[in-house]
Amino acid sequence: MVTTVQNPGGRLIGMPGLPPRQQVPLAEFTTWRVGGPAEWLAEPTTIEEATAWLDWAHQNDLPCRVIGAGSNLLINDQGLSGLTLCMRRMQGVTLDKRSGLVEVLAGEPIPSLARRVAQAGLQGLAWAVGIPGTVGGAAVMNAGAQGGCTAEWLESVQVIPIAGGESFKLTRNQLEFDYRHSRLQHEPLLVLSARFRLNPGHDPQELRRITSGNLSKRTSTQPYTKPSCGSVFRNPEPLKAGQLIEDLGLKGTRIGGAEVSTLHANFIVNTGAATAMDIDRLISFVQARVRERHALSLHPEVKRLGFTTSA
């Protein structure tokens, strides 16, 4: 079924299935709880739907931006033009307990995947239980914590060009992984699914114990009770971004409703009325202070959408 919707410019647009939502506040879709409206918003639940929406945007000359769980993401207060494709409802996991092979759709929450594979006796993702993102986002960012990272266990991803085209596979080596980095950060590709190869045959009870311990450690040392994006800056190894910021006495520093967390200095929290501009300015302020004192640059893990300048 194809639906047509009259857009603000008067053009009739054909689209797959149900029409997208219009002028949707994106603050509802980010863990920082900030961001202006999406001109058009679609939430595919299958690979076929995601592909159809990409084709629709391409056919109508609309820019398309992809978001997942909304962590590590800062969206401009003015919102986003074109189509915003939110992948968080495209979930699904199949696993083989004998081989350790796990196939996952891109919108699957990485914490739920970590718990599910632990229950199946598959070792490798206990570190991921506290990461507030999706499998697709984890592949793009090479997400990691507590000594583990996505690149160690990811075998391949299935991707498709955002501008339209056929899907194809990228293997671990082709993804050019580095610390909190992959080639997917610089190429206009949408992750559709991922394949992990984990270690089978472990005691599920022991894996659950380790996974629960990792989650408890993260929740006790990080500000989980206030909206944030997770860690804001990459660690300038071997140094720790949070320690550098704390040593400068910046915990509790505020701009508008944005605050450097008093619990963990590499987190910026929304105290209740922050705007994306407040957060963006506070990120820049922290970067400037660290640069002045230590002559080094802190690079954000945060993806900025709708901004005209880079952080």
C-alpha cells in the first residue's frame, strides 16, 4: 500500500505503508531529552520497511538522518529537516548456543542483548550491559566499557547506503575499528543487522553474576538518574577525560540547564530545562579549559545533528 501526504511545500509524496509522523519533537527520542522537531519521522520494524523508507526519501530528494536509542546524540533545538529514521523498534535476535553465532537486528538494545546471551551461556558481552544504545550504534561507535568493546566480538554488519541502493556486508577488518571509531562514522551507510561470534559453553549463572556486577558498578559511579548521553568525551589515552575535567574543578559547572555531573565529570546532565545549545556550549567550554591547561584536545563521542559547525 502506498499513502500520499501533502507536505508543507504542496508536493504530494508517495510512501510505503503508513505515513510518517510530522513535526515530532525529537527530545522524546534522545537520552539527553533535548532536540527540536523532525520534519518527518519514521520508525521501521523490519529491514524491508527501513529500505523502503530510504528509497522514499531518495525519490523525494529529502535528506535522511538515522538515529537509534538516542544516546551519544545531540540534536539541534531547531530540529531536523527531511526524514529522520529512528531504528529503535527494529529488534530481533537469533543465536546458536553451540557455535556462539548471534544475529541481531540493528535496533536491538545492547543491554538486553548482553543479558540474553549471558542467559544462553555465551561469553563476551558482559561489559555491554550498562551501555544505553542499540546494536547498530554500538557497531558505528565501537562502543565499549570496562575493558571490552564491540570490535572484539563483532564478525560483520549488513549495511545499506542511506542515499539508496543494495545492501552489502562489511567484515570486522573492513570496518577499520579503532578506539571508539569505525569507518561507519564517516560513510553514509545504515546498519541493518550485525553478526557476533561469542564464546559458547559457559555457565549462565556465572555470566549473569558478572553481568549484574558490571551494571551495578556503572550505576553506582555514573549519573543514571538524570538525562545524559553517556560519556561525552573519548579518553585521550592513557589519560582519562573524566579525571582531567575533575582535576580542573569543573564538576557542577553549569550553562543554562546543562551541568557537568557532580558524580562523574565525563558526563553532562540535563538538570531539567536544558537546551541543546546549553549542552553544546558546555561541551565547548570544557574543551577550551582542558586545552588551556593541558594543551590537548578532548574529542566528543557525541554525534551532533542539525548543527552547522563541528565540535
